Amino acid sequence: MLVSHFIVLQFGYMILSSGQTMDPAPVVRNQTAVNGSFVILPCSFPGEEIVGVCWYRTDKKSQQGHCDREYVLLHRDNNTSTTFQDAAYQNRVSLKDGPQGGDVSLLLRNVKYSDSGSYECQVFYKVIEGNEQKTVCVNNLTVKNPDGRNITAEDINRKYSDLPVALYFTTVCIVIIIVLVYIIYMLQKKTEEEKEILPV
């Protein structure tokens, strides 16, 4: 019995000493924002020396959950990289306070309907052997209308497909004017041709 207990304790010590401990699951939050406003997606990773922060969309097929391209924000070497940043987020995102103190929250300005989705934050931090990376939080963002309604596919389609009534009537009036001008021109031309045919 003592031998079996000793083997179990030794095995547990080997796992702990090799660093194969269970990492806690990422913190998941649900956020809402109003179209045209700004929103902060909170995230923190205190107690470690952070060397890089990457925010990306997990619901975009082209990204596949990596920070090597089409990321929302990539901060490393005390600079924000835009080389492979998703063009939809350029000049609209930044870290709320910088990674100092473990605050890696994302500030998103001029929120758009298309910003609705799942955002994941990966942190790169120093360890004895080099650098490690870890997903520390996930924020599910829902963008709403100013009246508080959730944005639906119909809202987005209506925004781009429906013409304003004033523009519709303006287009109709322009077409009518063009037709009238053409008719008057043809009548005048026909009258001149008839005058030329008549004997003097």
C-alpha cells in the first residue's frame, strides 16, 4: 500500500514539475454595442510579462483562429502592427490602456453592424524557456440599433437595397425630362425637313 501511494505521489510530482498543468478555460463574455458608438471588450492577464497581444475574429472562415493574418489587432514590441490587419478594423481599434499591468482590453470605435461576432484574445508572455502563448478571453459582440433592437439580416439588406423615396422620384423625373427633350428635338427636325421639301 505504501509503495502504491509513493508511486502516485511521484507521478503527480513529475507532472507538476514538467509544467503539464491544466490551464483554466478562457473567460467568455457577452457584450452589446450600439451602431455608430464605441465599445470596450474587456480582457486581462495579470502577473506575467506580456510581450504581445492579438485579437482576432473566431467566426471568420478566412482567419481560422490564427494571428498571422487578417487579425483585428496585433500589438508586439510596443507597437501595433497593421501589415496583415483586417482592413475592416484599420484605424478603429486599439488597446484600451496598453498591455502594462495585464490590461489587454480592446477598444473598438465607430461600431458597425458587421462587427457583430466572436472575438478572441491571445497573449504572448515570457517564461524561463522563452515565450508562451495563451487564449485568455472570448467576447461575443452583438451590435444593436439605437432603439435597442438587435440587428438582423433584414436590417442589413434593407440598408443597402432600398432606395429612398426622394431618389426614386428624382430618377423618374430625370427620365421623363430626357424623353420630352428627345421628342421635341425629333419634332423640330421633322418640321425642318418638311420645309426643305416644299417648293419655294
